[in-house]
Amino acid sequence: MIAAVVERPGKVGIERVDDPSPGPREVLVQVEACGICGTDMHILEGESPLTRYPIVPGHEFCGEVVAVGRGVEDLRLGDFVAVDPNLPCGHCRMCQVGRDNLCLNYEAIGVTMAGACAELVAAPAANAFLLPADLPRAWGTLVEPLSCAVHGFDRLAARLADRYLIYGAGTMGLLMAQLARRAGAAAVDVVDVKERRLPVAERLGADRTATSADELDRPQGWEVVIDATGVVGAIEDGLRRVARGGTFLMFGVTAAEATAEFSPFRVYNEEVTVIGSMAVLHSFARARDLLVGGAIDAAAMITHSMALESYEDAVAAFRSGAGLKIQVTPATDGQGR
């Protein structure tokens, strides 16, 4: 099969690699589509401390089950599935206390092991979540990022009538905005330095949008501020915008060595809560149900679909901020044709 392979940081190409095969309790998925996200950029740039090179990237994917390993009972050939890429060990201290996403032996499809920017990928059957056969196939790639957003809201313990400020009108910021609206927000404001993104945020339910929070003129701040950019400047600005007693959610992914300045006294004196949200935790099935139920505008979220062979062009489009969710689509016969 063909796959995108990151040989080392800064070097990626399309190569022919061996087909995977499903082991016990695994399924083989013929990839329908795979989304590109900021984590992939960190892998490409050598900023993912867990990644071992060479690596086939791609962790936001869906596809059709084309083979099943021994012991698989709940999935059949032809099933359309989205796959949770996270592979906690199940026996470390964090897994044992139910915080699998903080696994001390963390592995993930497309991050530490071969991913879905390929024609075929093997995955545990327990990680493959059935999707309706009539769901538009491209939409299945949104389950994984949506599941991250759902976990973010689990961490927030959202309250009715809170006012939200979200940094970033990319895929994750807009997913968070739509969930905030559904969670009973009194208002949802979105900031993005790329002005061309703001009309989409407004169409998806943002009350106000701007290229700077200064333009929104809310000196008392917001009860909930979410960074969905991973940009240090946005994080520092957002921390200053949290209302007294409010919450800041660190949701975007920064480089591992990045640092940000903030006022410890203000965190103490105004009881500001700072929360991190890492990946997925018991949220994949709920995200699947929200997607299928129409909780987000999936059609608006997917703006580009490109052939797997054009992976580098897809990465360039992502880096340019040309759209929202950018996908690559492998050949459909699993044979590189």
C-alpha cells in the first residue's frame, strides 16, 4: 500500500510500505479519509516528544472494516467505523485510576505507531466505533477531534449562562464554540487573527467575533476562556481575560518546550482556575452520538479533501490557514490505485 511517511522531522514523502494485518482482537480498516491537525504539524516539525521516526501520521480517520482478527465479535466486514487512536496500557498508575489519557506508557495510532495517512491501518476492535452506513463518509473523521472537545467540556464542568471567549476559529475552536452554545452559554465570542475565518464562526453561532479581544470591550472578562490555538501570545492574552472566579481551559497544543507568562497573584487573588485538557477520555462514543445527532455542522467544518498522494500540499494548505478541516483521501481499493 502507499502511505505518507515522515522519515525525520522536516522530511515527508509518499512511499510504498507493507500492508498491515489485524492481530487478535484487531480490525483492518480501509481508510476512507484522514484529517490533518496541529498534532501532525508538531510531528512533522519534531515537536512531539513521544514520536519515534519514521512514522506514518494520521489519527483522525474513518473507514471500512475489511478484515477482522481472531476474537473480534462485534464488528463485521463492511462496517463503517471511526477509530479512537489512543492506546492506553491499562495497567499503569494513571490508567488504574481511570485517567487513561494520561497513561504513563502512552501510545497512539498516528503519533507513536503507524497511522491513517495510508490506505490501510490496523486498530483494536474496541477502538472502532460503528457509524451509520448512510452518514456522509467524510464526516466520520470529525469524531476524533469532536471527542477531544467533549473531553474539554468534561474538564470544564460547564455551567448554564456562562459567557465564553474562544481563541481560534479553526476546527477545534469552532467545535468548542458549537458545544458551548449547546451547553447553554449566555454568549460565545470568538477571536482569531485570521479575519477571513470570522464569518464562519458567526455562521456557526458565535455572538461576536474579532481579531483581538480588545475589540470586544468586556473589561470584566469572561467566565470561561478557551485557548484552541496553542499560540503562546494567545494563551497569555487569554489568561488576562478570565473574569474573577472564572476558568481558563488550555486546549490548544503548544510545542513541548513552550512557556507562557502569567500573574500568579491574580490566579490566587481572583481564584482563577486553569485547566488542561489532553486528548480523549471516555468521550469517543458520546462524540459519535453528537455528530450523528447533528450537534455540529459537519458539512461546514470540512473544507478541503485532497488525494493522499498530495499529502505535502494538504500540509501546506493547513499551515496557510486556507480552510478548516483538511482531509486526505487514499485510493479506495487498498492497492495504491
